[in-house]
Amino acid sequence: MPPARLSRTLLAGLIAAATTSAFAAQAAAPDVSKRQPEIEKAVSEISAKRIEAYIRKLVSFGTRHTMSDTSSDTRGIGAARRWIKSELERCGAGTRMQVTYDSYVDQGGPRISRPTEVVNVVATLPGTQPESKDRMYVVSGHYDSRVTDVMNDTADAPGANDDASGTAAVMEMACVMARHNFDATLVFMTVAGEEQGLLGAKHFADQAKKNGWNIAGMYDNDIIGSSHADDGRKDDGQVRLFAQGVPPGKEMSEALRTLVTTGGENDSITRQLARHTKEQGERYVKGFKVNVIYRTDRYLRGGDHSPFLANGYAAVRFTEPNENFDHQHQDLRTENGKVYGDLPEFDDFNYIAKVTKVNVAGLASLALAPAAPQKVGARTDKLENDTTLVWEANQEPDLAGYRIVWRETTAPFWQGAKYVGNVTEASVKLSKDNYFFGVQAVDKDGNVSPATYPVPKR
Ligand SMILES: [Zn+2]
């Protein structure tokens, strides 16, 4: 956060923290508020023109319904995915990025009337730091489309916004980021079967859970294409970022019980991911707001981040500020002079580029930073008005140290911070009764991890 935006609360917190002398001899804190040149460069390389070209090409396949034709080279979902794969291979040529299909045959269900191969196109950019490359960040958009009847697999379903916008964003990110280096691994995924029940995303998330993949964060981009509301208002200055708090479930896990017991229902791993994404996205995309919404998704709706949440991963969804339902899941038609359908003329390609840049800033900052600290605890062995936190040491060789962040219990985002150096225990002169805390890991360049919420340590 730049100094100009320090709030009075934050200043008060900083002054309070500065009075703690226990770690006065630490090396200078890395600058965690500067723009990293590598991230700035990647963000600047995102092209609205290429995004537009990807969307127009996706629309040209007529329909991308999950059960549509797969034999034609010009129409249907088969042609679409072969084009996505070849395009990613072309732009990733000479880089470390690997492009594969990830598929299974769905035997049928409420929205699948016959056995259908559901195919994700997955581009993986392996991390370059041995200690970090098992840590993965996944970003997805769905390339399948639909019209009014979700089972109609032949009618033209352009899906220019839902979700060629997200698919094009992911393709553009992959092509740009493949030419940069990141410590952790990035997975750029375009999935099928979203409209038929989040099938492709669920298939990937289930494999991840079964194989114990360390997915430290997941971004879903779905309906990020339009800056116009149905009443004609234009808002191209913000994107909604949906972030779940307490995951719903029939039973409460021990971890969840601990979270809720300490008032941490606003400190789930997904909310920490959202805080990180807002801070980094707004840092690199000037004048653009990442509007974090403390909800899993739009009211009672869901998306491809849902199966990741269900499997215990941190996952958020990007969506435009105002949806226009005349151009979503609609048969192409004109009624009383009004055009219905999800057509490219209702997309705003410059707006999509801004959302893509927020994704790049978020993903790059995550994949350059150390992992969020593990086994973070708040000491409760004696009653005190200070707060003493402990954690396990990170393994990354470029680690500089740790940062304790805090906020008042009613505040949505961090208000104060204190760099405590390369230690695994530190105190701040603020009471854990009155503040929420987190611990972040910081590398020597100032890349900072999302915060980890402390659990009681007795
Ligand atoms: Zn969608």
C-alpha cells in the first residue's frame, strides 16, 4: 500500500508496532509495496487486440456445446479445442510451457444425454525454483457454450462473453506468462462441460485432491466480457471477485471449528487469496478496482471454482460488475427490435484486457512469492495483552523473512503490518482479543505471500 493511502488506523497500528523493540536488530525489510519490474512487464504485454481475435475465432465455431460435433474442423467443440491447443502450442513454442488434453468420458447425467468426452486443454508452466515448483496456481475459463435450452447442442451458441471472454483471457495470460520465469508452477486451463454441471473443472479438481496436488490458489474467469449493464450504464473500472468464507458442509471439520471458534470466519484461505489478489491487482492496473465480494459466487449460483472449493482449495471467481441477461444463455433472435444472444458486439475487449491484467498481476505475484507460512499459531499459554505468533520456517532459498499483518475485527482488509525478519516467533503490542492477525512470508525482492491465519497454540 503506498504511504499516501495509509489510514489513521493503519498509522496508529504502525506506531504501536514500532514500540516493540525485541526485533530492532533485524536486517532492513524488503520493500513489499513497490512494483516488481517482471510483473509490470508481463502486465504491460497483455493485448486487447489478441483477446478480441481469440474471441472472434472461438465464436466462429458456431456452437461449442459440450455434446456438439467433434469431427468437423470448422464447427463444434472438437474443432474449438483443437484450435485452442494448437494456438497455445504455437505461442508457447520455445518456452517451458507444456500443453495437453485432460479428459474423461462422462456416461451421462442430468445435463448429459449420451456418453460424452469432456476435454480440458491444460497448459502448464513449470516453476523454476525446486523448493516452489510443486506449488501450483490454476487459472481457468470455460470454452463450452449454450443457448436457452441447455440440451440444445446444434443451435448457434456464440458464447462471446460466457465464456469466450474467460477462455481468451486465459489463452492470452498463458502466451504472455510463458515467456517469463516464476518460482512456482502456473496452470492455464480452458475447461469444457461447465454449462452441463461444472464437469471439466470437477474432473481436474478431483484428480488434484486424489493425487494430493498442492494447488495454493485458483482463479476462475467466467463472464468477464462486458462493461455494460442491461440499463445501458457503462462501468469498465472494476471487476467483481467472489470469495467464499466458511465452506458449507453437513459436518464441521476440526480445522473449520477452530477457525469459527476464534472468530476467523472471514479469514478462510480463499478470503486470504482474495485480499492478496485485490492488493496486487490494484497495484499493477492503475485506476481499476478489484471489488471483493464476500460470497462464494453470485446469489445461489456457482462456477468452475466451486469444485476446487469443495475439495479444500482456495478458489475465487472473477465476473464483470453488471451481467446483462439478454446476452447470456440466449437463443440468437431479435424481438421487438431487441437483439438477444451472447455476441461479440456486446463484449468490451479493452475491459477484458484489464481483467486479464489483474489476473496476471495476481498470479505472477503469487508465483514469485514464497509459500504462505505453515503451522501458524497464536500463543495462548499465558494470558497477555500482546500477541505472540509462531510458525514453521519456509524452505525457499530466497526467503528474507516474515511480516505480521493485522486489522480490526470489523475491517475487511489488512490495516497494519510489521516486518519481523527471519524468525519463527514474534510479538506485536496489540491484543488478539481486538485484532485479526496473519503472517506472510517475504522474499529478498519484496515478493510477499498471502497471509496465514493463526490457530490457537497452547
Ligand atoms: Zn459461464
